[in-house]
Amino acid sequence: MQKALLAWYKAHGRHDLPWRNTKDAYHIYLSEIMLQQTQVKTVLERFYFPFLERFPTLQSIAEAKLDDVLKMWEGLGYYTRAKNLHHTALTCQGILPCSPEELGGLKGIGKSTAHAICVFAYHQSLPILDANVKRVLCRFFGLSTKDEKILWNKAWELLDSVHPYEYNQAMMDLGSMICIPKKPLCSLCPLHVKCKGTNNPERYPLAIKKAKVPTKKRFALILKKEGKFGLIQRQERLLHGLWGFVQVDGLSTDAILLGKVCHAYSHFKVELDVIKTALHVKVDGWFLLEDLNTLALSSVDKKIVALLQKESKK
Ligand code: SF4
């Protein structure tokens, strides 16, 4: 089975991904963190190279301000990742440790990410358990639930300890190209003969019904003083450290509606009425319209800036 898997990887694997053609632990770590919540195509086309150009080493992140790191992360979402990256760079003083235990003790690096860094940068013999690999293992062993402990045991059981690098890349590629969530391509799969899930693969693991994503209706306040816009630096976990317009749930004063802005996060959607108001609200800084895009802004605040730019041309 391992031979078949390696032969398939040799013929069909994604060998040209840039983080597969380096032994630089920082480059591999960065790709793992970016890929945690973002698709390969997006990371590859828009974020990986510009980020490395601005921050070529982990030390360069340690020497930068968090604001600059967040600015480069803009658009990728899940900004805690950028904050953890900055924290890790400072903690490690620019040099990543090379044991899974030490790596796993750093902020934002879970067990599977720690293993991935050790396997891909240092060729250690460890299994990886990302979302794609979990799906392959559930189907291969006929597991209905994604029990972490059982899955780690199965991951160790299947690991090719002689070729851990190729084995793990193969499992990840198999999960994203062949053993896909819907209608997996079992006839092309090198694990087909021994796979317990092949008769009804979508049964493994059993799908958990997703709750409907709620929509929050709020107001974004456009506060203006002497030609400058008032913004706050966000404190909430989701967008911590990013600049943005003040948002409130309700409004008890007259205001001018400038437009509407919507944005979907993974757990909720937000619909904002963007309003101009003379309310006195404490902000963290005042900025000219042309300077707003130099700040690290969330996607929804970028949409508001675009709206303001459109308004200013009327
Ligand atoms: S045979 Fe089908 S279900 Fe089994 S691992 Fe391969 S693609 Fe997945």
C-alpha cells in the first residue's frame, strides 16, 4: 500500500509548490500557518511571496512592529495567526526549534503543524494529521467519527517511517486531489484495494450538521474632524490589532446613511449601515482619507474605505 502511495505521489503529487522545494524551516512554518485557514491557490497567488519578500527571515518579523505584520496579513483573515507569528518570532529570537515538543509549545503551533515543520524541514519520521489526512484515514479505516486520539494512533500505524517526507506529502495530496469531501475518485486512488470506506466513502466521517450562520446588523460610524476620519484599533479577538471604524448595535440619534456593507466571517455574517454622525466617540487615531489604506484594516473596513473614496469623488 505504501509503495502504491509513493508511486502515485511520484506521478501525480504537487511537487512544484514552493514550500516543498525548500528546507528553510521558517518558509515551511509560514506556509503551514497560511494554509491552516486558506486555500493553496489563494496563498500561492496572493500572499506567500509578497510576505516573504517583506519578511525574508523569522528574525525580520521579530524586528518588525506587529502593525507591519498585520498589514502584510491583510486579506488573509484569521489575524490571530499573524499575531502568533510575531509572538513566535520574538520568543524564538528568529530561530525555530527543531523538536515537535518545543515547536508545539509555541503560540499557534498545534501538534500537526509542529510535526509538519519537523518532517518537511528536518526530515523527521512523524505523521501529520491535517483536515485532508483525517478524511483519508477515516475512510481508509472506516471510522465514523473524527476522534483525535484514534486518528493519531491510525496515523502512526500507517506512517512510512522510511520515507516520512514523501509519505506525508502524498497523504496530504491524496486528501486534496483524490479523497475529496464529495464524490471521491476511488477508482484512481492508490489505497483503493485496502480501503474500508470505498463502498460508501462519504459516510466516513459522518457529517455534522452545520448550524445556520447568524447575521448581525450593526452600524459603522463615520466620524470626521478637520478633514480626518476617526478610527479605533480593535481589541476583540477576531480582529485584534487591526484598525477600523467604530461599530455600534443601535443608534438613537440622527445620522446620514452613506451606504451598506456586508461581510461573511466563518461563524457569522455582518450587515453594516455606514452612517455619518456628529456623535462624540473616543477613537485611537485620526487619518486622512488617502492614508487609510496604509493602515492594517480588516476586509469589512476596507470595504467602508472604498465606499468613502467613492463618496469623495461625487
Ligand atoms: S479508496 Fe476512495 S475513500 Fe478510500 S482513501 Fe481512496 S479515495 Fe478515499
